[in-house]
Amino acid sequence: MSCIEQKKEDSYFKGGDSVLCSDGAKDTIPNNAFETMAPRAPAETPVERRNGRPVKANDIPPQGVYLPNNNYLAPHMKSPEYVQLSNAAAITLGIMGGRMYRCECTRCLNLLLTYPEGCRANCAYCGLARHREADRDYADRNFIRVDWPAVPMAEIVDIVAQDPTNSPFHRMCISMITHPRSEDDTFTVLKAWTDRIDPATIPVSILSNPTTMTREDVQRTKDLGADIFTVALDAATPEVFDRTRGKGVQSPHKWSKYWQILEDAKDIFGPQKFGAHIIVGMGETEHEVLQLVQRLVDLGGHSHMFCFFPEEGSLMDHLPATPRDQWRRVQLARYLIDYRDVRVEQMRFDQKGRVSNFGISDAELSDIIDEGVAFRTSGCPGKVRDDVSACDRPYGDSPPSNIASYPFQPKKKDIRLIRKQLDIPVSVE
Ligand code: SF4
């Protein structure tokens, strides 16, 4: 097989694209392609470990805050009395010690519904997935790379209600899971918050689980004071969705149901008040994920992006994290589509679907890269500006040693690294 030099027509794309083999394949390491990103098949869970049986049978009453520890049996905690919250939120709330690399706090209070049975879905990339009941109780499972302490909801509300105006939190978010009680308990948790804390002071987002939801449920979250409704689509194409969260892993989710609830959210919450989570690097091409970003913008919504990271204990923990060049291109292009009115049709892509031109001038692109906001964690906005997410999820999609989503404003040294990862030379100042 002979290789020929490919003529570059774009000044920006210098990395990994210079040699094209005559069969169309690149001689560089391919990015996280569909063929590479196949999850393991889930193993059978022993009957005695299913549905949180040990936790329910022993029925140990919870006492205050529970810190995840897989060395002993978890107490019997369940929503709406109990919720789990991210490590970052627990540190910021002051109920757990610890410091975060280059972050003072998180601006989003991320809450997660909790039950001994856990989430009944089996998503291949997720640390909360059902197959994990074989080896650990639900309250002890890692999720987006961190532990999630369990705390009485009343205690959280008591702390924040003392002074919502000066709270470090710019937003609260309730993450639903796949469980028969998920909707009712979301309403109760939301009401417990809005009864004591004005949602105009600290707005609330819902990260929904469409599989068990109806349009009326979406409306109810709005009526109870939710500000933004998001759908954890996670997969960028129907094929990736089916393989990672549908029948490919004995999980109940359907692409069509997720879109139905997304459409309901568009109607009920209105422009800029709905969106979808997308994980980049699970087998879709850059072109495919950016077409999805454009579709969401055309509907009036936003995309909130995560860089795929092989979560320990998940069915994809043997697979590579998204290479930084792939992630940075998607991150930058997504920011241009979401916030700078650039359309995916203006961009150019190579034969592997990779961004080869961002559709704006070199000078404009350079300014946007140097501003750094494009590379921050994306999500629902806080109190700073529309394109800066309150939901900063410190190190939820990468280790601090190789940051994917910056949970803080990148400094000059970060921008230098980002430019290197993008293979866009450092600008002359
Ligand atoms: S529905 Fe959500 S929480 Fe449950 S396994 Fe899937 S991604 Fe994880």
C-alpha cells in the first residue's frame, strides 16, 4: 500500500493529517473510532447481590453524612430524604474536608437521587450502572471519576438557606437516575429546595432520565420552579447510543424517547432553557457530534460536553480516553456553534470526519482560543456570563494532570498547552 503526501489547504490543521494512504486510511493513530470503542458485555449479577438486597436486608439506619466506603455495608438510604452530592459540592458546602487542584470551590450543587437498588440502567461508560451491583453497593460507586457522599436533603437545604445570596453556588442541579421513584422524588427534592430558597437567587436545573418520563413530568418540574431542563443524551449518534446505553448492554434506553422528551423540554422551557449532555469520543466522528451540536442550536438549545474518560469499574474502562487533539477540536468547534453563530456547514472536515477548518478567519479563531472560555467545562450558566458554566465539574472528565474541561479560567500556560494540543501555533503577541 503506497502513501502519498496530502496537500494541506488549511493553515490550522497541521497535526496527524499530513500523510494519506491510497486506500483513504490515515497512517496516524486513529482517534476514538466506532470500531475501537466497543464496550465489554456485562456479566451476570449473582441473585443475592441484585436490587440492593444486602443493603435492604440488613437495613442499617443512616446517621447523617455517609462517605462512600466499599469496605463495609452501606446504610439503607433513599431519596427523597437522602441525596448524593459530588465531592466538589460536599467540599464547597463544608460537609467534607479537602481541596481541589487550582479551584476554590464549585459553582454548582450537583445532587443525585439515591436508592439501595441504584440505577436500573446499564450504560457502558457509567460508574453507576446496574452491572456494578455485583461488586459494590450503590452508595459506594464512583461516578464521573469521583465519590458521591450521601447527605440528608434537609441538611443541604438548611445550610444553603442560611444565606442564598452569598452562597458560593450559582446553580443547583438534580440528576435523576433510572428508577421507578425517580420522577416523584425529583419533584419532592425540587420542592424542598424552592420552598426555602428562591430559585431566582439560585436557579435549578434538572438532568433528566427520559426513559421513565412523560411530558406532564417535564411540565411539573417547570411548575415547581426549575429553570433549565437537560437530557443526558450522552451518545452522539443512534448507533453509539444503542451500543452503550440500549440493547447492546441490556439497558432500557431508546434514542427516540430521549428526543421526544427533549422536544417536550423545548416546548415547555423555551429557547436557551433546555439542552443535552454529550460525551465526546465514544465512537462518533467529529463531524457527527458537531452536526448534533448544530441540531440542538437550531432547536434553540445548548450542548453540554464531556470528554470520554474510562470510568473505573464501567464496561468501557479498558478503552482509551478521548485523545486531546480530537477533544480540543470538538470543544472549540462546539463553542463557535453554540456561542459565536458559526454553523457546522461553514466548517470543513477531512475524510475521517475530523475538523480541518473552523469556518472563521485565523485572526478571529486566534482571539477565541486565547480568551480560553471555549475550553472551560460546558453546562448550564451561572452568574458570570452565558457562556461560562456554573456546572464546572472539577476533574469529572480527566485527571488534573491532563485537563480536558477546565474548571477554572485557563491561564496563559494552559492556553499554550491547548494550542499545542490543537496544533495551532502560539500567536505572536
Ligand atoms: S441512566 Fe444515567 S446514571 Fe443510570 S447507568 Fe445510565 S448514565 Fe448511569
